[in-house]
Amino acid sequence: MSNRPGGLFEVECPDCKTALTIDPRARRIFHSVSKDADGNTRSFEDAVKDATAAPDKAQKVFEEGLAAEEGKEERLDDMFKKGLEKAEEDPNKKPPSIFDFD
């Protein structure tokens, strides 16, 4: 614990190692600095910015996934038709057995 001017004091959480600057007169956290998974320090304000940007990021990821799935049905239909045509060319040909590869 280190004392700061103006009655503010700093405490470190023993669990997550977040440094909290507390204002005892207002009875609230004045400032906090936490560390991310890499050990770099992040302020509470940065965490708030990340949290408010999360819906936009999620929407972007959703749209990218949706775009990737759009043409999938047609591609699978084409592959099935090609396989069906190949099977109709030689109807007596057996598919390979797992024992043929020994």
C-alpha cells in the first residue's frame, strides 16, 4: 500500500494484481490499473473502451461468418451432382474398400 496526496490511497488485489486507487472521502474507486494476460498494464478506461466496442466487433465477426456460409449450399450441391454423374458413368464400379489400401 502506498499513500497518495489528497487522501487517495492505492491497494493491490492479491488475486488479480489490479492496482486500485481509492478515494475514501467519496467512498469509491478513483482509478484502477490491471494487467492483461501478457502482463501489460491496462487501465479501467481502456477496459471500458474495449467493452463498448465489443458489440461492433461481434457484429463484424457475425457478418464475416455469414458471408462465408452464403455460397456453401451451392458448392455442396455442385459437388453432389458431380459425384452423381461420376457414379452414373460406371454404375458397376464399387467404391474403394478400407481393405484395398493395405
